[in-house]
Amino acid sequence: MLPIFGMGANEQCDPEYPRRCVFYVSDGTGVTAQTLGHSLLTQFNRQSFKAARVLPFVDDENKARRAQAEINQSAEDDGVRPIVFSTLVNESLKVIVRDSDAFFLDLLGGFIGTLEKELQQTAGRVRGLAHGASDHDRYMSRIDAVNFALQHDDGLSADGYGRAELILLGVSRVGKTPTCLYLSMQHGLHVANYPFSVEEIQAQRLPPVLRPHRSKLFGLTIQPDRLSQIRSSRKPDSVYASVSQVRAELTGAESLMQVENIAYLDTTLLSIEEIAVIVLQRCGLITESFS
Amino acid sequence: MLPIFGMGANEQCDPEYPRRCVFYVSDGTGVTAQTLGHSLLTQFNRQSFKAARVLPFVDDENKARRAQAEINQSAEDDGVRPIVFSTLVNESLKVIVRDSDAFFLDLLGGFIGTLEKELQQTAGRVRGLAHGASDHDRYMSRIDAVNFALQHDDGLSADGYGRAELILLGVSRVGKTPTCLYLSMQHGLHVANYPFSVEEIQAQRLPPVLRPHRSKLFGLTIQPDRLSQIRSSRKPDSVYASVSQVRAELTGAESLMQVENIAYLDTTLLSIEEIAVIVLQRCGLITESFS
């Protein structure tokens, strides 16, 4: 196991504070194991952990034994047992991996058992359903949504605004594109984005192309210092990145959105995931149904 | 609660088979709760569930009480208690939501307790760390990676190939762009993609622009019928989408990659997440370290 960056495998660990390896073992992609495992690890001292490795597609006994061997090797190398986050659903594969020299956490097993009682059903215990391609229609609609986001990025085209569930507005580099891509990929939503030009801000009126879609509009804004920093990493020492230019654009865009009664969000301290969830919540798009 | 699509709240449920609502309650974005909850639900009959709703940013007592009220309302409306997946870390907020008329699953609590014993540490129990913007450097490197993917999509530019960790190859619509965007957004990797032209396939030689980056190249391919179907939804009844054209391109591209000794993957039955994990695994990019 080689960390991409950070502490190398052969560096000396403080014996008082052994750094452990973390394994995410899954019969599918490992996305679920990583997501929950990462959430749990954020609650502890980062210095407790050395490197994390995903062992995906562990779906037969040979692969389970290879996973066990790799985990045991890490225990031997590090002098401390690794943490194993497992989402294996097959009982016999789970037993093989659990039998490693590791602290083993079965992320699904306990919950499946209690849900079986509550729902009075036997769980399918079918592997790799969560992030596989088994739901073909849902999959194709996500790909379609990603293509839509790319075709309607940065005001490129207004052709599909009628099909859009949401159109994000704001000045350049405020976070529109990553938010659109995230919403399309994770939620399968058709999201366009439109950058306000300096002329549109000066006019203090909504551009005509946006007017028929007022109910789908949502704005993003950000603190001037932060935007100046972001733009500077793209075009250092430019007027475009100067605090005075950025401040004028942001003040103007916020004023325009207030005049036009468009809701907006300050993204300064927010991650893409947080921006996405808040936008979904404010736009009433946060519920999904089971067809 | 209004489902976006599917069964409406007022439709009659089969009394023998009551459909329950699902709530994901979190003090952060709800991404972790949704990911694990969704994995668990895939193991049961979809017909057991009616609609799912995320209740994010439940980070004070008022919001916890509002969450409780909404959950109780759903129990009353549906005549069956909903399923609540919670990643709340604050004990007093958890008690309020747990006290609803629901089947409550605490996704983190039990694991935090056992990890505390194993690591001989007290968990921080700090909310919203997993998908927040607290790790500023990591966050900026993801945004940078998404911009890189966009700038180097579809052979647009070769300027940054030196900075790329990976360059995906293949014919048009084989899945390169969504895979690049996913890898940049979820893993912060700099991934470019390059579409083989018909001329390059006929020449059966790697285009000069790719030759200095041989170690970063990885190919995607797909079954002809599937690609024809995908291209048809973009350009129906075109030569571009015809099975004969698609078959010639794919056979040629695969042969080129074999001649040039470039590894490639058939994406026909795979989701974006699966393609991403397999590519990372084959390219040895699957380990991350804790700095």
C-alpha cells in the first residue's frame, strides 16, 4: 500500500500513537463504505490514521481471501490492527474478511436485520445495488442531466431552459458550474447556469432570455475578498480579479436580484454539497419518490 | 410532502401493503444519511416505500422539533410509521428526533461508540464535518479539478496534459465526460479526455499529442448496439449513430489501443461510479493518505 501523498509506509510511527490503515471493503464500488467510513473518521484525530484503501468488487471467496491477506499484511507492517469498514452483504464473504487481524465494522448487517423485522420482509442481500447500473432508466437520466448541464453551462445556450428544473445565476466564478454538475450527477436534475454580464448588471434588469423562466431562477453570491482570491488564481493581477471590480459586480448583481425578487445564497463558507442541498431545499426539490 | 413524481400523497395505499415515507435527518447536508440509507433500501422491495425526504442542517432544538413534527405528520397521513435514517451526532437533538412516531435508525452512534473504545479517544461529535467546507485546501483542489476536467474535455486542449493524473481515451459517447467529471468532483483528480477521430482510428497510431503521456492513458469502450442506442438519442437516424459506423469505430479504436498497449474497459453494463472505481483500481490511484 502506497499513500499518494503524506506519510510513507516506511516512516517511523510514534509508538505512543500508532497510525492505522483504513480499508473500505465492498462487493460493489465501495462508495457507501467510503462515505459512511469517512463521516465516522472525521469525528476522530486525523493523526490516528495513515492511509485509506478501497477494496471494491469483493464478490467471491478468492477476492475475500486476498482482501484478508492485504489487511493482515497492513497489521503486521504497522504493528497495529487496521480499521475495516465493510458493506459486504454476503455472509460467507463477510466471515472471511471479518476473520482478519483488524477492527471490523459491519456497516450494513445490523441495520438490515432490524429493517427486516420492521418491514416484515427478508432482505435481498444482493450485492452492489446501490451504485450499479441496474436501474437503467435512472442511470440514463443522470447522463442526460450531465450533458444538459454541459450544454447549458455559462450561458452557452438557452435552448433547453424550458426543460430545466433550475437555472442558477451569478457573476463569473461564484460557484455556478460545480453546483450544476453536482446536481446533475447526484440528483439527475436538469440545471442550467447563466452568468450576469457587466452590461446586464448595469441595466439592473433581468436579461430577456431569462424572463420566461422566472420560477426556476436562483442566484449565487459570495464575499468580495473570497471571489477576488478565486479569480486571482485564474488571472493574477487582472482588473477581473481586483477587489474593486469584484465588489462592484457583486453589489450590482445582488441589487438586480433583489429588484427582480430572485432568491440568492452566499456561498462563501459553503461546500458544493452544502450549496446544492440548500438550493434544493429553497426550491422545493428535495423530495424523491419511489416509482 | 410532495413527491416529484410517482405516487401522490393522497392516492390510496394498499392496506395490506402500506407504503412508508423515508426521512434522512442530518445536522449537515444529509449526503451520508442518504448514501447509507439508499444502500439499505435497495435490499428491500421498492413498493414498501412511498417518498424520501432529506431534512438537512438540523442543528438546533427548534429544527429538531420541526423535523419531529414533520415525521409525525407523515405517520398520521400514511397510517404507518416512517423510516428515519439519522446521522445526528448531538445527543440532545438525536433524542428529540428519535422521540417521533417512526422507526429510527441511528447510523453513526453505535459505530462512534465502538471506535472510541478501539482508538481510546473521545469522538469530537462535531456536526457537518463530512461534506462541509472546513477542509479549505481539499475543497479548492476539487474545484480546480472540476475546472481542469471542463478545460480538457473532449480533446479541447492538451495544454494541461502534463498536470493530468489520467487521460481517458475512446470514441464519441463512450462515457468519457461523465467519468472525468465524477473523478474530478469526488476524488479531486485531474482527468482529461481525448476522443479518437475517424482519421486517427484509420491511421492505427496514437496521435502525437498523446505520446508523451503514455503512462496516463486509459481507454473506454462499449458494445456497438449500446453505443448506437446512446448516439441515436442524440442524433436519430444518422450515420453517426448507425450500428455499422459505431462497430467500425469501436473495432478500430480497440485495435489501436491493443497495438499501442493501452489498457481499456468495456463500460456497457457499468455505472459511472463503477467505471470510476475500476479505472482508479487499474491505474493504482485508489489509495488516499491522511496528511
